[in-house]
Amino acid sequence: MCNLYSLRKGPAAILDLARAMGNQAGNVEGGSVYPDYSAPIVRSEGEGRVLTTARWGMPSSRKAILDAATRRADKLRAKGKEVDFDQLLKMEPDSGTTNVRNTSSRHWQPWLTPEHRCLVPFTSFSEPGRDAEGKYRPIWFRMKGEDPEPLAFFAGIQVQGWQGVRKIKTGWETADLFAFLTTEPNAEVGAVHPKAMPVILTQPDEIETWLTAEWDDAAALQRPLPDGALVQFIPS
């Protein structure tokens, strides 16, 4: 699962590659992006495309939130406390889901339509690895090419104006959210993380299809990059 990526290109490069006209994100600062961080995305707006920002992590499934609230309620009742379950459920924190794989799920299907799709710009992404001592160490990948960190896009989905609780300490919030699709890995990623890799768009026709086509056509993009398209590297 990809839960860490980097973006080291500015708004001009993103707007150019996405063929977007509007910049609502301002002067994007490059760096690492972690779950629930605000990060740039490109989405359709009116007749064009705009660069804006959203927080990484789409809403989790209702079942996941219900199960978490039920566990919380059971613990409170075990301590002899009264529970207003409806209120507890409403305020159950949802830290978000960063990666989307099962697009046949009823939870994800409403957000697979063109108006909810987006592009997530990145220059490198990591998968979880281990060093010689067995300690966690992210393994970084970038697109192969002369540019040390070429710009590309994850195939993303987004929702505007979500309302709920991300963290107990911040309480009820309204936020724009995003996540991106994953698929089976290609050879380079599979050698490190055999379960999945992000869905990556590199060509103008792929970008156009992802943002505009009906799902039957867009679904074909949920596939790994060809073997040899990525290289491992150590970020500076």
C-alpha cells in the first residue's frame, strides 16, 4: 500500500501536463505527502480543469465506521457508562482510506463517475520495505527517464465538501478529500511489494480518458505500468 509519495514540481509543470487552465492551489510547495495531508490535485470544473488541493484519504466504508463505533460503545458499556450510539456513530473518527483497489465495491462506485475523478500529481512514491536489520524503510520509485524526478499522475478520485470527524481533537470538519486507485504491481514494485502499486497515468490520452470517459472505458486504465517503466532511487 502506498502511503507516502513526493511532489517536487511546481504549478506550471502540473498545469501544463494536465492541460489545466485554473490554479486554485497557489504556489504549491514540493515535498513529501502523508495520509490526511493537504496536497495538489487536478479536477474538472465547468468546461475546464483546475489545480486545487484536497486532503489525502477518501471516506471509509459505512461498515468500517459502524464496526469502529460498535467497539467503542462496547468498551464504554463495559465500564458502566451510558452510550448514545447515534451520537457516538456520528462522531466516530474516520482517518480516511488512501488507496482504492476494489472498484466493484458499492462503497466506491458512486465516486467512479467522471465528476469525481481527478489527477494526483507526483514525482516519486514509496512502498514499505525493510533494511538489513529488519527495520521499516520506504523504498522509493520514480518514472524512468533523464529527469531525476519526472512528473506523472496517479488516477485519483475526489469528493468535495465531505463532513465528518477525522480526528477527535479537531472534531467535526468540512473538507475536500481524495485517494487514488491501485492495481497489481509491475516487476519493479512487485519485487518489493507484491500486493499492489498505484495506477499511474503518463500519456495525454490516458489523462483525457480518466477525466472524461464512462467507467467501462476508464476501468481499462486500472492496470500496472509496463515492466521497466520505473526505477528505484534514493531521494536527496
